[in-house]
Amino acid sequence: MKDLEKIIGDLATWMESENLQSYDPYDLESTKFVMTLSGILPGKIVRAGLIPLKKFPSLYHPFVTRTKAATSSALYASTCFMMGWNEKAEKELGWLENHACKGYSGYCWGLPFDWRMGNSVVARQGTPYSTIIIYMTDAFLAGYEITGNQKYLSIAESTADFFMTDLKRTYEDQERICLSYSPLDNFQIINVNSYSAANLYTIFKLTHNDKYRMLADKLINYILAEQNNDGSWYYWSKNHLKNKSIDSLHQCYIMENLYRCYLINHDPEIIKSIERAFDHFVKNYYDAGKISKNPMDKHYAELIDAAESIILFNLLKKRNHLEETLSTTIERFSMKGKPYFYSAISDNKKDKIPYIRWGQSQLLYALADHVSKSHYPNLS
């Protein structure tokens, strides 16, 4: 296996040369034409109609714009801090500060394109999403810890106000709360609540503001109640009886975020939940370091799934799984003569388009986290 620090340096240098801009695996769906169709036709019909085009992205890439995502910027900034490239990291924090969504209670970020979240919910560029803010929170907190710049701490702390104020409570009783994906929708999505809880607990650790802990605990109760008997979680709440999708990526997200909460509140129920979830994950998505997206197709894998698994194994200190997945991922996804990696692979096809938001930046962060032995320094 190549030297990891060289891989990190080469990948980061390439990302810099691209100004962190790339095509996106979902950029076709964000075009005006498809957005319009999605508002008229059922989603299943639109998705089916896009399949031939998505197999040949060169046909539509001339009509879409390469974008820079806040997620990529935050993961890149955190990587730079871990590697000691502080000037580069602070430059990205400046970009993130200038590209935060406007008009909300605290700092927050969204996608660099319009997105139809459902037939009746269109999120325009500038709409914040609960699932990405923690990456910015981590980056700004790393900046504060390394530079002592009080502004970075203030920005990070303000993100909690977004979760407290701007998201809808789509379910609430005395013990449980479910928050929306964005300020626009009424969705009940499990990983959304895990991200929200982890962000709130991160800020609670700094501020000791009990209202953040109280909301986070009710979010965690909701997540634990939604866990299936086999340890997995559906993407949607169990209230969505027709949609019972499960994939490896979102299982990772939920486990990571729950564990971040556990590192602060030491709730044994969280550990029990993670142990069950991890057992399900290894049995269904892990095969000698290969990470599949779903159990029904062991031969299809995406870079982002492998990268997120590396982050999870690092965080949970699962050394054997970590080492095996690291070496297997680099071997399987490396492109000869290129500093970046295949975005997806299957038995008969490899996606050569390097999506920075959806794979490359996550792998960069995962490798730096391993090399630096950081494992979320803000929570250590």
C-alpha cells in the first residue's frame, strides 16, 4: 500500500487545483428541466427516465455547472488542520463564513444547487440542511483550538441555534422529538436526528447550555426507538410504511453521530444500540474490507461508503476492520496515474468521474483522521 501521507498530499493538491469544484452525482436532478419534470411527474417515473442519461454523464455534463460544496470545504479544512496546513485551512474557513446561508438563527449551510426534496418541497440554493452542518462545526472548532481565534468559536457555537429554532419538530412527545431535514419540510428521517443530536452535544460540551442537551437527548430517544430488531435503521421513520430503504452509508452516519454523543453523555443505552447496529453492519455490508452499498448487490460499491466506514472504524477503534478496509479501499478504488479515486465500482464498470462532494473529500478526511490519530479531536 502506498504511503498514506503521500496519498493525502496528492489528493489534497489535486482538490486545490480544482478549487474544490467538481461535477456532482446528483447534478442532473438539479437542472431546471429535470426539476420541472419532477414537479409534474411521479418521482419513480422521473428517476427511471434518468437512468440512461446517468449511465453516460458526458452527454449532460456540458449543460451542468461544476460546483464547490460547503461539505467539501469543511472536510478539506479539517484535513488541513490535522496535517498542519493551517494557512490553507483558515482560507477555507473564510470561504465557509462567506458562503453560509442567510436569514437563519445561527450559522448554517446547504447544497450548491437547487434540490427538489419531494414533489411539493423545492429547496433553492441557500437552503440549509441539518445533515451537513456538523462538518463545518468541526472545522471551525479545530480552527479555534489551533489558532485561538474567538470568531471561529462563536461561529461554531451559533450552529446550535439553527437546530433549536429553525428546524421543524415533526414529532414530539414527552420523551422524543424528531426534527426536519431543512426548514422547509416535514420529513422524518433517522440520520437527520443523529446529526442534529451530535451537533447539539458538541456545542453543549463547550457551553454547558442545558437546553441543547435536553433537545439532543430527546432526539437520541427517537433514534433508539426507531432501531429495528436486527440493529439496522430505515432511512425514513417507521411511519413511512412504503419506504423501508436501508443502506450502509446512513448506518455509518447514525452510528458515528450516536457515538459522538456517547463520548459526552456516557449513556449505556447508546452503546448497546451501536453494538447491535455494528453487528448488523458487519454481517450485511462488510466483506474482508469491501464495503457494499446494500446487501442485495455485494458487487457494487461507492467511494463515499468505503470512506465513511473508515471514519466509523477509526472512531469506534475497530482496528482490524479499519486496517483491512483501508488497504482494500485504496487497492480497489485507486486510478492508475491519477491522484484521485474511482467514485464507484462494480463487476463491469468503474466510475472515473471524481466527485469531490461525494467521495473524494470524505476519503481525504478519513485518511487524515487515521494518520493524525485525531478521531474527532473536539471530543477527546
